[in-house]
Amino acid sequence: MINWEQELIQLAGAARAKESMRMHTTFQVGGPADYFIEVDSAEKISSVRKLCREQGVPCYVIGKGSNLLVGDNGIRGVVLHIGDGMSDCRVLKSNCCYNMEAEAGITLAALARTACAAGLQGLEFAAGIPGSLGGAVYMNAGAYSGEMKDVLTEVQVMTPDGEIAWIPAEEMRFGYRTSRASEDGLIVLAARFALKTGDPAAIRERMAELAGKRRSKQPLEYPSAGSTFKRPEGYFAGKLIQDAGLAGYTVGGAQVSEKHCGFVINKDGASAADILKLCKDVQAIVHEKYGVDLEMEVKCLGEF
């Protein structure tokens, strides 16, 4: 009789034990996951999750880890990574209700480049967001007045029970950094887009313009998870943090960016504990000074 770990390896094809999560998060921190699996199909995701449910083993699904803080003691259980193995993208030439379809593992940069090459505009805002399509749909990622909900027509998801379905975008309950996927525990597998036709040169120019703005205003030279806190209603998180005198505030190797106070950066070999402690300090100080509760946009996972 084989044990569940052997069955896991049979289902997955390959499962890396004690995989350091610092290699799979843009913060570049995080301890080892018990098992780390690169998935290449919805069927593999479904079968591994079913096995984990039967065995009472935690199972998590991640993308590029660009909105994730993994604890220094790692993750107990199985981590499924939707990446290059599920990153196909195709552009349709017919007059359908959508003109592009992509799998969840494609990076937003690659997605925007594909649209640009096809003369399709609408994804320029996403070109510099350091994540993959699945996570972007899950949290309705946005930048520079654009959000994923603005360009989506349908989303393919897997339910907690393993069922797969296409859901119209208008039924995805998109909001500010939230969606039906995040609220109901759905896994995003793919998405379809309705984009407008445009001049590829003009689209590239717009993408370059936004990339220049990012380089000038964001601390891209350091590992981070992008905007660390959600925008409180009626305020801007970065301005509240700056006005509280927290620019450059440091805990261990973590720091509030002096370039953009909305970013917490891994400046010098930070641990996950450093980053989390810094975030909690910022929340406490901003609340004390202004009575505003900052909610973390970054998701915490694993053992701290």
C-alpha cells in the first residue's frame, strides 16, 4: 500500500519537498513549503486538492507571489503553483463577444504584450503589475485608473468542490481589490477579454509612458509586494503613512520606502517577521494619529 505522499507524487508527476518560498514571492522571503508542485492543468489541480482533502492536508494555490507574505517557518501542506505550465494565450480573429483568452499562469506583462502585438488596447495599465492573470482577477488588480473588471467578459473558475465553470464578469462581484473568487474561495483558471482595436505603436507608447511613471515613483529596485495597504475610503494609504512621519521607518531589514510610503520593501535581507512587524507598527501609528484603520492588501500565508 502506498502512502499519501507517494500518491501525491504519482498524481503530480513531480513534487518538490521543503521548497523555499523565498524563490516564489516578490518579497523574496518565506520558509519552506512541505511540498511544492508546478501544475499544468485544471485536472491536476483538482486531483491533488481532492487527495489533500481526503488526507486532511492543507492545500494552497499561488501565482507569482506578488501579493503574498509567507512566514519564515514556511507552509505546512501542499502548495500548487499556477505558472508557465498554464500560461497559454490566444487572440481571436472572429467577431465574438471576446477577442482574447488566456490561462491564469500568464504574467500580466506577457498578456499586455500579446494584446499590443495584436493591436488590442485596454490592458496597458496592467503591463507593469508584477503578477499573473489568476491573482489579478482574484483581487481585481488595477493601476492608473484601470482595473481587471474593465476588460473581462468571463472568468473560468474551479469551486472548492472541484467543479469548473465559466462565470460572466458581471456575476464576479468585482470590487476594490476583491471579487467573487476571493470571497467564495474560487480558483481562477482562465479569463476572456473584450478589448478595443488600436494602433500597436500607440499602445506601446502608452505602456512605455506608464512604465516610466512606475520607475520614477515606485521603489522597483527593491523586493516588495507592491502596494502594501488597501486605500482607505477618503484617504490614500501612502500619504497617511508619510504624514505620520514613517518614511524610512525600519524594522530589521524591512523598511517603509522613502520613495513611496505605500510600499514596504525588503531593503536588506528582511525576514517575514520583520515585514509583518513593520506593517503592524504602521497600522498602529496611523490609527493612533488619524483614527484610520489600514487594511493590508498583502496576504499572509504560512507559519510566522
